[in-house]
Amino acid sequence: MRYAHITGWGKYVPQRVVTNDELAQTVETSDGWIRDRTGIAERRIAGPSETTASMAIAAAIGALDVAGASGSQLDLIIVATTTPEHLFPSTACLVQDALGAARAGAFDLSAACSGFVYGLSLGADAIKAGSANTVLVIGSETLSRIVNWKDRNTCVLFGDGAGAVLLQGSDQPGGILSTLLRADGSGGELLIIPAGGSRQPVTPEAIAQNLHTIQMNGREVFRFASRVMDRATREIIYKAGWTTDQVDLFVPHQANLRIIEMAARSLGVPLDKFYCNIARYGNTSAASIPIALTEAAESGLLRPKDRVVMVGFGAGLTWAAAALEWGEPHPASRSQKTLSRLGYGVASVRSRARRLFRRVEDRLFGTLDPTLQPAPAREPARELPGRNGSEPGRRGDGKREPTPASDPKPESVTANGTPSDQSALEEARS
Ligand code: ACO
């Protein structure tokens, strides 16, 4: 029988700290209100060169170092995120490239704040089934880029960061013992970004109504979260064959301190058994549990064989829990770390060489094979009917559909100053 152990952990949070008082200068709120209602004192906000992929890579390198492993050993990379670098390629593929994980499969996972526990469950199952032996599970978010900074109901809640764990297969009993994944799509509209997908692309009209930013019914989400935190925790403890008082540490999703306090009260567990860092980071969605887990491990709160329960909840609606027995770390020696760094450098060179090779190949062979050329157009292609059954190329209101070429880019889309993939990723590697 194979077991999936957590053998490495790492985190990355941006340098930039934004306090409640700073936010109170831009929206009608106060440090007192935010602390009382959420437990948040400050959050980290990504700078122009920090992205979901660059933070994921930094957290992943930390996890590989703790485990004494390298990117070339990876079989699978899962990145849980609601703020991927692009719609495609996946952020996981960018991480794969940066780590030189030449043998790994890589994909993004969308389950909002429950995403990391979903990923942990899939990664552990892959190991138990024998299809993988070394799996990197990452939660990484740049929520500051999808928040409406004028909406006090949401902008005070979120922050940026990334956390990662390395799962490795072993015959030694322990590791991820049981997991629980749940969803209730009927509550999808309670926490949603309406525009930016195939149903409603981002248009200047959508931007004017802030439909490309987080919309949340806070009270309903609060009610849902309080209910599932208690229920999922009880269920996962039962599934693992433990009792509540046998759990050494609870690592909950950090969305609101009051939700964690309510869960602790209803489970009859002292609050100090719940790891809480929401005061410093706010809600970092899929990154919140791996950041908390990494901090708990780094501060010596977790010892080998400790029993740990993680519970997450979020948009979807989704919720998830995992019960695990903490393992022994095998930290990398200084020379192993140096070798790994060299490996990431080689990965960077290899990646550039591949891009160059593709360009050269395209120049040399791209036009030689006439069968690969698109057929010359004989007549203009027929346009599909416009939305609302209107005339092709026209909207329901009779105006022309904007075309990508003629449509000026809305300022807010580029205003974040997001760097090119290459520069952000180079920074994460170094
Ligand atoms: N500063 C000051 N006042 C505010 C602020 C603010 N930042 N935000 C809201 N208020 C006001 C409201 O307008 C309201 O005023 P009104 O009574 O005049 O209408 C009042 O404060 C109370 O509002 P409530 O919504 O009842 O406040 P509540 O105590 O519920 O706290 C909160 C709001 C913090 C959002 C809470 O509902 C919450 O934490 N909900 C869960 C959020 C959550 O967990 N999200 C998960 C996201 S996970 C993911 O997948 C991304």
C-alpha cells in the first residue's frame, strides 16, 4: 500500500504591507471595523513584478528545498488558483517550465478558496493509485488584481501570496489519511466574478459596472462558511477514525476570524488549536491554507506524527477537508540547494533555447510544406448571428460589435502593470 506524505513546504508573500489605516484613506472604513468584523489588521499586496506564477515558483522552490528534492523529480504539478496568470496556458505549466520539471504533468485547479485542499486530495490519490510518486501542490493568488478597490464590502478582505507542499509516495503508513470534497453550485452567484469568462467577456460596459471584479454577498457566504466549517471538520475527523480532541492542529481557511472562532466553539476545541494568521495576510483564497501550514511548520508547531485537519470553503460554492499525519522533513543540504539553483538556471536556459529553436524551425520549415498552409479564401466566411439573434456583427441594440483590432484596450485592463511572463519568472527563480 502506498501513502502520500507531505515532505516539503514553502510560502511566498509580497513585501508590500497594506494596513487597514491605509485602506481607510481610500474607502469609507476604519481599522476598528475591519479588525472587529474580520480579524484582519493588514494584508500583502503584489508589486508590479509579482504575479501568481512568480509567487507559485518561489513557494515551490521553498517546498522542494525543505524536502531535499529537485524539479526534475516531479511527476505532477497542481496549481490551485482563481487568479491564474492567463486563461491559458495554465500557471502550472509556467511553474513546470521554471522548475525544469521535464517529466511532470501540470494543470490548474479552479475551486476558489477550497482549491488547495482539492489539489492535495487529487495529488495524494495519484500517489496512492501509483500514477505519480512526487507531486507539487500549490495555492497561489494575486487577488489584488481582481478586487474592486472602491468596494469596501470586499477590498478590505483580500491579500496576495502563495504556499506549496511537496507530496511524496512511501510505504510508511501516515501522510494524507482522508479527504472530503464537496460543492453546491446553486450558491454560485453568492461569490462571483461575472465578466471575463465565455458567458460574459470583458467589455468596456462590463468594466464600467465592475463586473470583472469580485462580487460577494458577505452575509450569505458567512452563514454558509460557518455551517460547513463545523460539518466538514466533524466528517473528516470521523473518516480518519479520530476524535476531535486527538487532533493536534486545525489549519482552517483564513477568511474571517469570527468564522474560525465559531467553528472552534461549536466543535468544543480551544481556539489556540486553530492556526490563525489572518491578521497579517487577510484572505489569500487558495494560498491561505498552505501559507498557514508552512508557518505552523516553520515555527515548530508541527512535530512528526502530529494529527492535522485542514478545512477550506469558498466560491462555487465549494468546501473541502483533509486529515493527515505530519511527516519528517528531509531538508536539503547547502550543496543540494546550490545544485537545485543551478538546475533552475539550466531550466531557464533550456526554456529560452526551446523558444529560439521553435522560432528557427518556423523560419526554416514553416513555409516549405504547402499542405500545412491555410487554403486561400474563395469567399468571405459567413459570420455567425450576433447575440440576441441580431444581424451578424451587430449587437441587439444595432451597434457594431467591437472587434479586437479596432477596440482600444480599456485602461483598467493594463493599469496593473503586469510584467511579461519572462521577467516575472526570472525574478522568482533568482
Ligand atoms: N467598513 C465599514 N463598514 C462596512 C464595511 C467596511 N469595510 N463593509 C461593510 N460595511 C457595512 C455594511 O455596509 C453594513 O452597513 P449597513 O448595515 O448600513 O448596510 C454593515 O457594515 C454591516 O454589514 P454586514 O455585511 O452585515 O457585515 P458583517 O458583519 O456580515 O461582515 C463580512 C461583513 C466581513 C464581509 C462578513 O460577512 C464575512 O466575512 N463574510 C464571509 C466572507 C468570506 O468568507 N468570503 C470567502 C471568500 S472565499 C473565496 O472563495 C474567494
